[in-house]
Amino acid sequence: MPVYEYKCTSCGEVADELRSMFVRDQDGTCPSCGGTTQYRISAPRSMLDPCDPGFPGNYDKWARDRDKKMKAA
């Protein structure tokens, strides 16, 4: 099953959920406040190769940049 991104309409929390492709557009429940979440279109995730010597630094930078963009949205 794929992972989809949802944003809470009450508190703005962004969460990822593992859901069937057939129910991805349905609203869910926020894990923080219990409010309603809406499906968001997000960039696909890719596997990073842990054998690559640059993996830890590259992944950390990517994760920080992604978090900043999520908070700004």
C-alpha cells in the first residue's frame, strides 16, 4: 500500500498515512487533535541508497528542507 499525505483542517498538522489506493481521497482523522484531515498532493518519495557515502548528510538536508516547505504550506 502507498503512503499518502494529509493535512488537518483544524490544527494544520501534516501527517502521512498508509492507505489503499482506493480510499486515498477520503478524509481521515488527525492524530494530534482528532480533527478532519484532507488529502494533499505531494512529491513522490524515492529510496535513498544507504551504501552511498553521502547518504546520511544528503538525507538529513533533504528531510530538513522538506519539513521547512511543509510548515510554509
